[in-house]
Amino acid sequence: MEQNRNPALFTLLMVISMVIWGGSWVSAKAIASALSPESLTFWRSLVNTIALIPVLYLVKGHKKMEREALVFTLLGALFLSGYMYLFFMGLSIGDAGAAGVLVTTTVPLITFALSAAIFRHGFTRKDVLGLALGVIGGAALLGAWTLDAGRIFVGGNAYFLVAALLWALLTHCSQKACGMISPILFSLVANALATVIFFFLAIPNGIGGALAEGPLFWLNIFYLGVISSAFATTVYFLASNRLSSRRASSFVFLVPISAVFLSWLFLGEVPRLNTVVGGALATGAVYIINSRH
């Protein structure tokens, strides 16, 4: 099949995208308290939409959208809107570090479960081994043995659990839609609809407050809207179609170690032993799930 003949390129692009996503946690946390989650979601999706318009025409990815593709795109827009809102909501009131690891280890599990339930995809032994390594790696990164058993499920972290479910559903929608339309068109339409939705939700929550923010705020919005969303998320949608949603979601295991590495590189935070071990296990999980044998 043509879409599976060159997985190496998409694998490389996915690794790069996961590093970018790792940085998005740091970037989003920096502005999470600046505005309401509704306003932040609006500005992020607006910037993303604007950035994708010239890209769509450059690659000639625009074409008439059939009804089935439109349905999956509309559903994807709803899931994306909910995810972005919960992303900022959780970061504004919850434990971002713990929840970030929670999301990135939960998304592949939910995606695989949905694949089995909806698309009747079976699990191989290497799938189970890869998922197990990913969960253990996430627990190591989190330092789960040092936390109260109920801590990770309370407060803002509960938002991240729902966000993980929405992202898994979004992954499946993108896989179905991108089999019929360009991933860039899917991403553009989904973000444009999210922009419209959150424009009305953000009006009573200080949508204009962003105009009074300084350069650092807009730099983070640019990173989140253009680099993280317009580039990295579009690559993710494309890989969901080319590699399958299950394999694409497995790369999410690389996000926690990427975030930790970028924090060390730019903030001088020295990684702990459990961070190194957890990152190695998460990387191994991606390799096992994506290996051919």
C-alpha cells in the first residue's frame, strides 16, 4: 500500500514533532495564568488557523470536502476545542508536571482501546509489551512512588484525564478524515471552527486582554499556535493516516522526556535518575510498537 511504503520519513517527523510538543507544556504553563482558558484557546486556535492558510495553498491541499470527511472533521473540531480548553484549564489550576506525564501515557492506551472497540483491531504481544513499557516509563518519570495515590486524579489533573480521551478520539477522527482530505485542510478547518466557538466563549472572559500582554506572551502564543500546532500537530494528523492512529499515538510517549530535556537545556533543571530511566523506557515503548517484527 502506498501510504505505508515510506514510514521512515514520518517516523523522523513524528520524533521532531514530539520534541516540539514537549516544549509546548513549558510554553503553555508560562501563559496559563495570563488570561482565561477560553481566551487562550481562542488566540491559540486563531494564530494556528492564520498560519495554516498559506500552507494549504502552497501545497495545494484544498479540495471539495465530501460529506463523510466533513462529518469526521466537524467531530474532530469539537474534540480539538475541548482538548485545548482543558489543556489550559488544567495548567492554570493543576499539577502540570504530573498531569503532563499522565496525559502522554494515557493517550496511547485509550487510542489502542478505541481501535480494538471501534475498528476491531487486535493486539499483538509487542503492542502489549510496548504499552506496558510506556506506562512504566511514565510512572518512573512521574516518580509515582512518591505521590499519594489519589493526588494525580484530583484538582486540575482531572481535566487532563478527559483531555486525553478527547485527544484519542481526535486521533481517530483525523485518521478517517485524512484518508479523504489533506491533513492540513483537516487541521485548518478544525482550528477555524474552534476559533469561532471560543470567540463567543471568550468575549465575556476578557478576550481583548491579550492585546495588553508583552512580547513574551505573544512569543509563546506563536510557539503554541504555529510551531506546536500548525507544524507538529499537522504532522501528527498526517502520520495517523500514514502509520495508523495506534502507531502515531505511541509517539506521544516521547513527549515527557522531551519536556524534561528542554527544561534542563533552557532552565538548567538537572534531570533525576528516575527521569532518565523513565525516558529510556518510553523511548523503548515507541520502538517496540513501531517495529515490524
